[in-house]
Amino acid sequence: METNDLIYLDNAATSFPKPPEVLASMHENYALYGVSPGRGSYDLAVYAAELVWQTRVKLALFFNAPEPSRVIFTANATDALNLAMQGLLQPGDHVVSTQLEHNSVLRPLHHLRERNSVEYDLVPFDQQGLINPDDIVRAFKPNTRLVVVSHASNVLGTVQPIKEIGCLCAEHGIPLLIDVAQSAGHIPVNMQDLQVSVIAFTGHKALLGPAGIGGLIIAPDLDLQTTRFGGTGVDSHDLRHTQIYPHRLEAGTLNMPGIFGLSAALDYLEQKAEMLQKQEMLMTKLLYDGLKEIKGVRMISPEPKGESVPVLTCTVKGKDASVIGEILDGDYQIAVRTGLHCAPLVHQVLKTAETGGVRFSPGPFNTQAQIKLAIEAMAEIAAMW
Amino acid sequence: MTAEKFKQIKSELEQEYRSVAGFTLLFDHEGYLWEPKDWNEKVAVALARECGIADLSENHWKVVNFMREYYFTYGRAPLNSQLKKGTGLSIAEINALFPGGIKKDGRRIAGLPNPRACL
């Protein structure tokens, strides 16, 4: 299948293409050091464990987290969110979350409620796609044990006031878990400054790493129960799963190619993040300005100003979004994400659940020429009806 | 299991026999033919009417026949680019033929299985 002429605008699903440096480093390190880390006394296993530890350190620095040992590797953000919610919540607990959440939060919460073990409330968002931190406090109950908020909306591109929410949660002694799947790599995520207790991240979106690697970062004053059990390479004599971090929450052989790729991606971002972020927001603004002028196109996302991430969603004359996506793909070679974006409540609130939305998410490697072509294509499509 | 959950699972597994163009055929819960081999042209005409298409034009048949041919050769529905190349029509033109779009109405009329994807 030819992909050379594709205009890829689905970076909120996964960034593509990956920087060649990341892919090369991933391949090289896995070829040289792809053994089971920390599971033997031979030098290569010890060295592989050292490389894993270095990646934890890089992640702790990236998110300004106090302890690298509390960087836990998971398969992705969804896996991390499941691990966090199941490890933090007990029967009878109450959770406050938001209507902006992805199914990666909504479904674990729903599952826990179905088991009659947890109840939750979802606070609304305003016309600008923002949560009012006071609404979160108003939803607190005596048994509220967790607040879960996505840092940036995967439908609207809006960034939530996490610092204010973190401050309020800290005042009430309630841990704040944030989903940074759509923010990490686009905007700074400073765990200590935001007063966040737990961060769930994925490696394959704006961090520019491969799929299959993500993680959880936990503040030193919070403990999660172990919910997955197995081999860790430490305390093997004991049938009980070790309670030492990070092994307390990791079981089985780690995803070494994923960790090598993520490590290389963090190095890449350290050098280029500022330039890449400027480029993708420039493209996003250009795209917004073009799309909003097209008759029949209704922007669901607010104008990207201030702190926001490169995500723009719109509808076209009440047409099924999947039809627009098919035409963009088949006739213009433009890849976008259509439908509900796994965030059904956002579309319900915005009354776009029936048609879905057309989501454009520029990446750091999109050019102005590509954005102009996307705008022209949308103008032609909107004129079809 | 709650009643709501049970209803949801039941609905997803639900199959329904319906009489279409004089044939008794099995459909899934979203109206896709369960067994693509049960399809014939009379069924296509009847399913098209259910989708609001009074008569299938030459271009409709071009698309339907290509989708079926491709499906039985490769075991899956054609990609957008393959559909375009195979029919000589643009995706916009093909979508205009089917009120619910290619993946919904086009597939239903061609008797292909439910794509079961978030479109």
C-alpha cells in the first residue's frame, strides 16, 4: 500500500511517522541489549536493567516526578489508568471525574460501578470545553477517594486547569489522577507543580515513541495495591508479590523494544520539543482559521489560543462524519479520525453523537502546504451538499 | 450481571430471520446479512429499497459487484483506494450513491458482513 502522498492528520490517535532516529535507536538497542532485564547475573541482563532504569529516570525528569522508582511501565495509558483505578479504589469509594473523559476512564469506572464496588459523578464542561475546578469540589462526598481528569480533551483539544484542580484536591486530601495521553509531549506536564498524585501516560502519541509502551507515575506519599501478580526478578522465594516499587505494580518481562523506543523518543524531544510544538500549533491555528471560514463546516473545538493541544473537531452539514472521512481518504489521501473518538459523552453533550465528528490532529511533521490542501479538500467536500 | 448489561450483550449477539425478496435470511442486529453467500441480486434490490434507493443504477451495481468480488477474493471489503480504482468512481461519487454511505448502506446492499468498527 502506498503511503508516500498521504497527508496524515490523525496524530491524536498515534503520531506518524515516527522520527527515524527513534526507530533506529529502538532497533539498534533491541538488537544489542534485548535480553530479560534484571533476571540473571550475567552482565548483559544487568546492563539491560540499567537501560530500563535510565528510562525511568528520564521519564521522572520529563514529568518532574520525585522518584524514578515510582515510574511504572504499562502497555499504554488505558492500561495505566486501569492499574491506577483498580489499585487505588476500594468497595464503597466514590470518584469524581468529568464528562470530557475518554472511554479509558469511563469504562473502568463503569465496570467498577457495575460490580457495585464504586460510585462516581461526572462534572460537566463549559462552552469552551473547560472544567470548572469548583464543580469538582462540589461533587466531593465524604467517601470520595479519587479525582480523575484528562489533562487535554481528545475531541476538543482543550487543556484543563489541572493546577487549580490539583491545589483543591490537595487541600481536601484527595488524590488526583490525570490522563496525559493527549498532553504529554505537546505541553509541559510538571507533576510536582500541578500537585498531581498519579500520571497515566502513553508513549506512542506526542511523545513520539512506539505503540505498546506507556506508564504510571506515582507520588511518593501514595500507595497503590498490587492487582497483577507474577515474576518480577526480585524476592523470587516469596509467593507474595513484592511490594517494592516499581516491581510492586509490574509483573512479567518488560516491553524492551517499547522502552528503548520511548527512551530514544525522550532524547529526541529533549532536543526538539520546543520547535516541534511551535510547528504543530502553527499548523493547528492555520487549519482552524481555514476550516471556520468554510460554509457548512461547524467547529466543535474552540479556537486554539492560550494553552491547547493540536486537536480540531468539526462537523459538515449534519453529514455522517465517516462519509467525510472516507472522501478525505479516498479522494484526497488525507487521514483523519471520524466518529465519537471513544469519548461518547463529549459528543452527547455537544449533540454530535448521531453523526460523530471529523477530527484533525496535526503533528510536528505536517507542512503548511498539507494544511492548505486539507482546507481546500474540506471546502470542496462541504460544497457537495 | 445487570439487566442493562445482559440486554446489551444479547442485542450484540442477536440474529434475526427476515423475509427479503421472498428469501428467508439471517441478519445481525444492525441489519447486515449474516452469511454473504446468501445474497443474490433480488435481495440487493430489496435491501436497497430499505435504504431508500428505489432503483439500483449501473453505478450502484458496479460498486456492489466490485465489493463482492473483492470480498470473495481477498476475504475482506476493499479499502477506499481499492474501491476507487476498481470502480473508476471517486469516493464522493460512490458515497452519493448510498444515502447511509459506503460502509453502512453500501455494505448492507452488497451483503457483506458488519464492519463492526467505530466509523
